[in-house]
Amino acid sequence: MSTDPILDCPLDQVPEGPEFIAAAMRWHFNPETGSPYWLDRAKTLGFDPREDVRTFEDLRRFPNVANELRDVRVEDLIPRGYGADADVIGVYESGGTTGPPKRVVLLRDWVERLMHRTEQDLRARGYPESGHWLSLGPTGPHVFGELVRWQAARRGGIRFTVDMDPRWVKRCIAEGRADEAERYAEHLIDQSTYILETQDVRVLVTTPPLLTRLARRKALVDLINTKVGAISWGGAHMDPDTRYLLRTEVFPNVKLYGTYGSTMILGGLAERVAPPGEDLVVFDTFSPYISFSVVDQETGEAVRYGDRGQVVMHHVSKSFLLPNNLERDLATRVAPPPGQMGDSVADVGPLPTFENETVIEGVY
């Protein structure tokens, strides 16, 4: 079926926000091209997205439907416009720590677009052009490991993995079995040691809790400073003091950059390249596909730049639509760079509670 060209624009082009959003609404809410889920959900929206949603601000008209993705058949999330050509990479899930997990479907055309942007980010940050990657994080059902696999492959490397089950760690902590969670984390570090000792690992991808555990072992620290060119951290909060210590004293020979994202937006975003001495970790978005708003927890209105609020995430692409998803994170609202739609965010950290459940970061 025919597609508006802007939805399939070349990978090296970034479309204008309003024009792209309008085209995406026509695609997702056309009976011939939209997904069964959104075509059915449109009956209860109270507005017509094809007529009434044309700008970034209009995305806030949608209800937050993320919780409905716990039960939807994954087939119903794939737009009909793909027909038999929908190239499904996989089905991935949210953390599943505040109820049953939410599921999303990852299609190849979106991954290729995201990876093109990611490759630009890696190049700008001076990541090694060759060598293998070690992913010390979940391989599934979270999207974390799949995206690392693509990044390594595009750079001619192989992704080594040490798998983890973050849900088990969080369950241990919630049930008061912190010692068991600690032993599990050390077990993960032990496994990573064997890979780092024997393989040409040039990029390490892990989470802040596991990175700080790596830093406790001098032999591992020396090994990483000798062999690894870049460390990419994400999946959990890192406070400024820990980041400063890791960059300047523990891993002074290694580039250290954060990523911030979510399975619900089908990707992660790289830390902004900042001048030397800049301590604020800022994450810009990949708009118009992925965008953020930072809002007051009580009113839902945008907070002022420099103030903290709750993060609202939007994903709008040909393959997937999830606007106005209220996340479990707090962040400082930062002015975006020229041309970016929505807000940038800094100093991201978890809410104490979310959806009436205590938020536990654990190892991811």
C-alpha cells in the first residue's frame, strides 16, 4: 500500500516535525494502513487524529495508553499498511516491575533508521571504529541487548553477552533478600571478567550499578583502562559524583558516555557532547520520532527550563505509535538544540513510587 514519502524519507534526512506528525496520523488512523489496535482505540479518543493532531503539542491530546500494551495481541500493534512485508525483529517488554510487562514490536525499518542515528552519535563521541563489544545487561525480553548487537555489527565487531535477569534482582530486593541480589550481581561481574581477559573488547555496555561493582576490582579496572576504548552506561540512574569519579579517577583512559531511553520508545539516546568540565549530563532526543516533555507531576503542565518534573515520552514512526507516555522518571527540563522538537532532559532519576508501586532500580 502507498505510503507518504516523508514516512520513508532517506535515513540521512530528518523531516520537519509538523509535516511528519500529520503524515504519521494519516498512516496510523487510515483503515487501510493503521494497526488494528489504534483503529479500534480511535473510536474512544473523542477526536480525529487525522484532523486534530498536527504538532508536537497536539500529541498531548492522546490518553496515556501504555498500560494497555500489557494485554494487546502483538499482531494488533503492526500497521496493516506493511501487509505481508512487515519484517519483525522481535517482541520486547518493559521492566515488568510495576505490574505485568508492556510489549512492543520492533520492525526492521525502524531499527535501521535508529542505527543510522546511533552511528552518527558514536562517531561524534569517538567510539572505537573496530573491536568487539561486551554487553553486560539483559538480552531479552528487554530491547537493550538487541540494540547493542546491531551497534556492534555495524562497526564490524561481535557482541559478547553476559545475560542478566533484572526482574529477579528487583524481586530479591523487594522481598528483603538484598544479600541474594548482591551475590547475583557479583556473579555477573565474574562472568564479564573471563570475556575481558580473553577477547578484544573495545566497547563495554553496562548499567551504573554493575559499573560501580566493576570499579571495586582493581585487576578489572586495570584491564578496562588498558583494553577498552569506551564505556556506554544506561538502564539506571548515575549521580554526578559517581560519574565524575569514574571518569577522572577510575577509568581516566576510557571515554564514558550515558544513554537514556526506554523499551516503550524503541530506543535509547546518547548523552550530549559537552565542553570539558561540564558536569551536567544532558540527553537530546531523536525528534520527530522520539521526543520528550517534562511536566509538573500534579498539573501535567510543562515546568520551566531548569526545573524538575516528570518525563513524558512520545514515539511516532511509521512502524509504531505511542504518544504521551508518562514515564517513571524525574528530570530537569533543558532547552533543546535548534531544530529539535520538545525538551531535552538532564539529571534523570527514578520516582520513589510509580503506579502505586515502589520503584526499585536494582541492576537495571
